[in-house]
Amino acid sequence: MTVFERTITAGSGDIDELGHVNNAVWVRWIQDMATAHWAARADPAHVDAYIWVVTRHEIDYLRSVGPGETVIGRTWVGDAPKGARFDRHVEFIGEDGKPRVRARTTWAIIDKASGRPIRVPPEVAAPFLE
């Protein structure tokens, strides 16, 4: 398992009327973490051939994040893929070291040429399972 990290700072457009990062923004950040990890680790030929789509999100909102606050986003994939699906874990840790959000998202791989789901090829999964 390889863990991918990114630093994210909440901007004014990320904040809702309660003064903290909006739930929809957390979903976007979860997706951004996944796509950045894919772009950083996948073989460029695989990036050209396949695309991933979300089939399920499970999100635990643990603590809020306000404007200008920074979190460290961490993501990794779960166990071996199951058919076309792969589980991805994401957590966001505040500057105090405490978790803000934890998520598990299920993604399905789509062959761009056919537009259909396929079984996750072992060579596609390998860089994320090391």
C-alpha cells in the first residue's frame, strides 16, 4: 500500500454559512485526492486508456475546518480490487494532528474505448498495492 499526501488550505469559497468547510467541498477534495494519486502513480498509458467513476462514498465528518486552515490529505487503496471495483481510503488531518474527515470511496474502472466497466487489470492495480 502506498500513501499519497497533499496539503490543502480552505479558501473563502470552501466555507459555508456555518463558517466551516462545506460538505460538498469535502467530497470534491476526496475526489481531487483520488485523481491526483492516480495521475502521480499510474502508468501514463493506463491514464490514457481508463477512467474511474465513483459508485459509493462513506464519509465521517469528525471536526470542522475553518477559513485559512490547512489539512494534510492522505489517500491509499484498500485490498486487492474486486472485479471492476477498488476501495480507496482518504483522511484529512488538521495542523493539530487530529483527524477532520475520514472516507472510504468505491471506484469502478471504465475502459475509455468501449465506455464499459472492466475487471481491474493487475498491472493497473500494482503501483497502488506496493
